[in-house]
Amino acid sequence: MMSAYQFDAVQARDGLVKAIRTLSEKQGFSRVVLGISGGKDSTVVAALCARALGADNVYGVMLPDGVQADLDDSKRVCEALGIQKRVVNIGGLHEALNRVTDQAEDTAEEGEFSIPRSRQSAVNVPPRLRMTTLRYIAQALDARLAGTGNLSEATVGYCTKDGDTSCDFNVLGRLTSVEVVKIGLTMRELPKDLVEKTPSDGLTGRSDEENLGLRYRDIHLYLREGTCGDPTVDEKIRRKEQANMHKRRMPLILDPFEKAGE
């Protein structure tokens, strides 16, 4: 198990650049599309892809849901790296989904079930709409969709199934949130304040750590050292990891030939 003090950020950075380039050559693609949120993960992924494939071949898409307070941060990332950029506002899509599913007003006809208003379901709508939009753009450009989720988020399930978990390749999937920051700080082309920016989902108005009730530092230590030093916190992380394993695996395929009791 890798300890924090053994992590070589430069080696990991260069290894990912090489891996992206190798995958590009193997699969025959030269363009990459990714969502740019202005946070550390998408910022670092954009920089790695730009180093691997050239800035002109990286398409950063900003996807506000109506009004996004930190949209300027996303634009700064694209401008700092010199990558292609586009703003696509998904607000209209979100409003349309509310209308057709009767979430705005319960108009179920007789004999139809009604759709309950669910805060958690509503929170996960924007990531799924963003995924659909990014897939559309990537296919239109004959490009691959790069994922930006990290290992810390995946471990505790802080991600949306069929949303930000959906991609053609995941750049940061084996790195903790702490390690992503370390890599970002080795890249002089990136604004330091964005690499160190407090992570937030941009949906609830709260930081990731507030939503999780956990510190990313503790998740990092749990993954790399086996414990964060607090058994109670370790158990909380372990329970979240087990409960959210379904987000990290392909859908379960049922076996019609399995014998009863096996």
C-alpha cells in the first residue's frame, strides 16, 4: 500500500501523460472532451490531456445549470491551458425534464403512478444531463470523453451513477484527492488557487467535506495507510465504501442458468 510520503507527484503526472498518449495511439483517437468545473480534478485532467495530445485537441465544456457563480474559474482554466472551450447551459434541459416528469406539478392521470419529489434525485439530475451533453459533443467531434473523478470520491460514493462516473477513460481513478492536488502543484501552467480550491459539488452550496461529513485527508490516509488514526472515522469510510460499491462496477448481469441455492 502506497504511503503519502512515498508518492512521487512528478512521476505520477508524467506516467498519466504517457498513458493518455498510449491510449490515443492504441485506439486511434486524437481529440478529448471533458467537462470543466473550475475545480482541481477537471483542471488537472485538462492539463494532463493538453500535455499528452496538444491543447488544440482538448475540448473543455462548461456546463452551468442556469447561473453558476464560479463559471469564471472554469474559463480561467481553459484560457491558462489554451484549450478549446465552449459554454453549454443545461438549465433549459433541467427545466424540461421537470416538466415531462411532472416534478414541477403533479398531473398524473387516473391509473398512473405519481412521481414523488425527491431532493436527492433532483441533486443528481445535473450530473446526468451533463454526461448526456458531453457524450453528444464527444461523438460529434469524433473524440473520447475523459473522466475527472478521483479515487477518494469513488471510495465513499461521492459521485453520480450514469453521471460523472460515465466516461471513456478515467484519468484520476487511482489517485486520492490529496494526490491530485500534489500533481496539480507540479504544473506551472495551472493557476495555483484553482488547484487548491475547496472542493464543492456546485449544486448544494456546501463543500464536499461538509456534504460527506468526512475530510479528504482522512479518506486519503484510510486508503494509503490503512487508517486515518480514528477507528470511528475508519468505520464510517468503510461503510460508505461497501454501500457504494455498485457505483464502481459494471451493472450486475443476472445468470438465467444459475441453479437455485448457488
